[in-house]
Amino acid sequence: LFVYWYADSRDARSYSRHEIYFNGSVSGLSEGSTVRYLGVDIGRVWRIRIDPREATRVQVLADIDSAAPLSASTVAELSLQGVTGLLYIDLLGRPGTKTLLDPVPSERYPVIRSVRSSFDEFVAGLPEAVARAGEVAERLSLLLSDQNIAAVSRLTANLETASRALPATMRDVERLASDLRGASQDIAAVAVSLRALGEESGPQIKVAIERIRAMSENLASTSAGVDRLIAENQQDVRNFTREGLPEVERLVRDSRSAASEFQALSRSLRDDPSRLIYQPPQRGVEIPR
């Protein structure tokens, strides 16, 4: 009775055997691994072997509780058990968005179709992840090169020097801000003065502009009068230039001759004033015959 109780009474459930096929490696899955349905243990893996019909396919024989709600839409996938690296078979009510593997005909027992598991995607993505990790390591090596470290050291030294000079620079900035504030006040005062000057000089400027306008009008009228005068006396002016100018020229020539004679007379009187009273003596030398 004790042996019967120990061997069978603890688990009086009946099991049915099923075939499950996976493409690729099932490393981490072993005989005796758990079969779960929505996370509940419902069976164990009985045997794992290479499918004799296809060398790239693995056949898993599992004993599953006959009371489990299996249906034609139930699918199996490999799942990772924690961080131990061990796998178990997880049964799902329907595949959902997961990719179904090609159906495999039964060899002896009912077949549960499998889907591409997250573990398979993880394994498939390992080469790319390793390549990316290599690229990251290479870039980190370039980033932490001796030249970059030296450049960072120089940058740190420059920042330290700049931080030491920063208080004096801030004082200069404060003085500059004070000067700018005073300059802005002076500019405001100049603007007020200019506004007052414009208000005071506005009427005078307006009067000056009116006077300039009147002067220009007078000049325009005078110019028009001169034009009319020239137009009216154009014939007289032409006669004067043709007949009067020669007479004027002769008069000027005679006046120049008279002025020369008068100048000679004045010089002779200056030299001998007695000529006004006495006749000048005859001068000369008698030539003997």
C-alpha cells in the first residue's frame, strides 16, 4: 500500500502522448523538461530526437495531461526558464501574431503545431547583436584613444583657466552694463532735447521755407521778365551789335590815342613847364656849307 501510494497516488492523472516539431536547435531542452499551458504544468518531455524524415528538424515527444484543453488551434513554443538557460515547452490556445511553422505529418501520435519562439528570434539575432557589440566596442576604443583623452585633458585645463578668470570677466561685464545703462540715459536725454529743439524750431523753419518759396517765385518772375525783354528788343540788340559796336570800338581807339598824347604832353610839361609861355628854342646843329 505504501509503495502504491508513493508511486501513483500523488499523481493520478492520465496522460496522452503528442508529437511536437521544432526547426533548428533546442539546446536547453532535455527529457523531463516541463510542458506548460498558459504557465500551468500539464506534462513532461518524454523523448527528444532528430526527425528521421528531416535532418534539420527536431522531434519532441511529450506526455500531456488528457484533461488539458487542447484543440486544433493549440500551438507550442520554446520559452526560456528564468536566467538558467533551460527551456520548457509552453502551449498557447492560439498563435495570435506569432509565425506558424510549416505543418509536419504525424509519425505515430497527434501533432501539436509549433510557432517561431522568442528564443529562436533571440538566437537568430545573436550574430547581429554580437556585430553591433563589436562596433560599439570599436567606437568606444576610438573614443577613449590617447589623442581624445589628451584633448579632454586640455579642454579641462582650459575650462579651469577660464573659470579662474571668470570673476574678473563678470566684473568687467557689470561695469560694461553700467556704462551701457548710462549711455542709454544720455541717449534718452539727447532725444528729449532734439524733440524740444524740433518743437521750438518748427515754426521758424516753416517761415524760412515760405520765404525761400517766395524768393524762388520772384526769381522765376524776374527771369520771365528778362526773357520777355530780350525777346521784345532782340532787333535793337542785333542792330546795336552790327552798327553800334564798331563805333564804340573806334571811340575806344581814339580815346586810347588821345590818352597817349595827353600823357606825352604831361611828361613834357613836367620836364619844361616854361613851354606854356615861351616858344621852345630851336634845337639842332647847323651844318656848314
